[in-house]
Amino acid sequence: MKNLISIDSLHIFFIIVSGMFGAVFGSFCNVCIYRFPRGESVIKPASHCPKCQNPIAWYDNIPLISWVILLGKCRHCKASISIQYPLIELITALLFVIVYLKFRFSLATIVYCFLSAGLVIVIVQDLQTWTIPDEITLTGILVGIGVSLLGMFFPEQGLRVQNPIESIDGVALGALLICLMDLIVILLMKKPGMGFGDVKLLSMLGAFLGWRGVLGSLMIGSMVGSIIGFLVIFYYRYIKKIEEETEEETGTNDNNFYPIDPIASIFLGLSSIYLIIRLLLSLNHHISSTIPNEIIQGFSYLVIAFMVFSLLIALISIFIWRRQSSKDIKANMDLNEEEMEITLKAHYIPFGPYLSLGGFIFLLFGPELISKYLQILTITQQ
Ligand SMILES: [Zn+2]
């Protein structure tokens, strides 16, 4: 009993410690997010106010706390400090706690805390600047392969990939998949698809999570992306439109949003078709002694229905994208090249954040999701 209590308090202590580390790392993420796109070093000049250039003292640079004490204003020039800073510190802190709760006191916790901090930087920078930092992805690929070596020697440390071959498979498959889909998009739609940033990002996820992680991250990312994308479209089509009508102002860029970008749509469509066929084929074979056939069949149909739904989403988003791009080609006729690039950029929501989110969800639940899926298949195949 006494032992149990001490374990519990140790557990709580580690939760607090991982949260504190997360906040500190979130603070460093803020530095990276600000300096990577500007090509500045993240180490050399100490933190300074971007407005008045005054250096920020250590007591004004305590994650989360300083922002609250200073009421979000610079001590010297009173310029307001974006809420983005404490928000990213808070999110990173939460991610570190989640990773600790999942992997407990192990090597995996340390590795995956770093990985999630990297993903935070990728998500925010991709949303803000449409670029994914090589500093994270290229380094991440090498680190991920190195970590798989560690996994081989310390198999009890909870690392997801425990074989360098699996890690390298993941890197290759990640790059290959995005390039292939990019090629399809260019051939079919005659438009640039995903950038090379996404190639490196998925390769990095593959290095840490293996080839299963590549497929899983893409799947989850596409699904999350399609849901968020439709909410964004709904927002711009209906809610924004009402505001516009009252203001009597016609925005030109508001219709330039797609549920998910076309590559994700194609991937989602293809994997949906595959899964539907796979389940339909296995439906004919099952004879289970323990579970009534009706339940198995019902469940399989439910899964199939879900897949059909995601296939529909994929098709609709490709349709919207195609229609929009033919409209844009007409609209862009009299624009100069620079402006055209800007409208091209506005076409779809970047995919990097969805990929990163998919990778993080797969990191937490991947093996469980796969075994659940295989369970469905084997039950129906018996
Ligand atoms: Zn200042």
C-alpha cells in the first residue's frame, strides 16, 4: 500500500516535470518559428523584443508565466506580445504530458517529446509561411533512423520502430508516395501538387514510425483534413457570405479553399476503394463460432459505409478543386506571374499540419488501430 502511494506521487511528479519541460521547449519552438523562415540562427542572439530590440531578461522570459505577469506587453516599449507565444508553450506542455502518460518513464518518452515539439514547429510554420523547415525534417529523418537503431538495442524502451530497415522503408515509402501522388496531380490536373516540404515531412514520420506509420499518418491526416476542410468551406460559403452581403463587398479569395488538397483526396479515394474491396472480399468467407454472423456483418457494413463516405468526400473535393482551377485559369489570364503565384498559394490549406497531426495520432494509437483493423479482418475471414 505504501509502495503504491509512493509510485503514484512519483507519477504525478513526472507529469509536472514533463509539463514544465514542454513549456520550456515550447518557448524554444517560438524562437524557431520566428527565426527559421527569416534564416536567422536560433542560438546566437539572445531573445529580444522585435519592436524595440531590447533584450528580454530571463525573468521576463519564463514560459507562460511571464506573458501573464507582463499582461502580454513588452516591459520596455509596451508593444503587445502575440498570444501565439504562450499558446504554443501551453500546447507543447500538454503534448509532453500526453507523451509521458502514453510511454511513461522510458527512452520513448524523451524521443517522442522531441518529435512532437518538432511537429509543433512544422504545423505553425506551414500555416503561417507555407514552408516546412528543413532544419526539422532533414534532421528528423537522420535522428529517426538513429532512434530505430536504439530501438533494436533497447527493445523494452517502448520505441515504435525497433529495426533500422523498417525506418528506412518508412523514409522511402513516405517520399515515394507523395512524389507519386504529386505526379498524378500534375498529369491529371496540370497544376503543381504538394511541395517537397511534405515529401520530407512524411519521410521523417516514416523514419520514426515505419512504413505502417506512413500509411497511417496519411490516412488519419486526410480524414482530419477533410473534416476541417469542409468546416472551413462551410464557414466561407455560408457564414462569411452573409457578412459580405451586409457589407456589400465582394471578396475574390473566399472561394479559393478546398476541403483537402488534391493529393490527399486521391490518397483518401484510393485507400477507401482498397479497403472497401478488402472488406467485401472477406465478408464472403467468414464463419465465426463465437460471434453471431449478423453482428460481424453489421459491423463490416458499418466500416464499409464509413469508407464509402470518405471516398465521397475525396471525390467531392477533387470535383470542387477541378471546377475552381478551371475558373482560376480564366481569372488569372490578365494577372502577372507574381500575382498568379499568390492565388495559386491560396488554393488549398497546407497539408503539412494534417500530416503532422496524423503522425502524432498514429504515434499514440497506431499499433492499437492496426490491430483493431486486423482483428476485424481476421474475424470476418475465419
Ligand atoms: Zn519592446
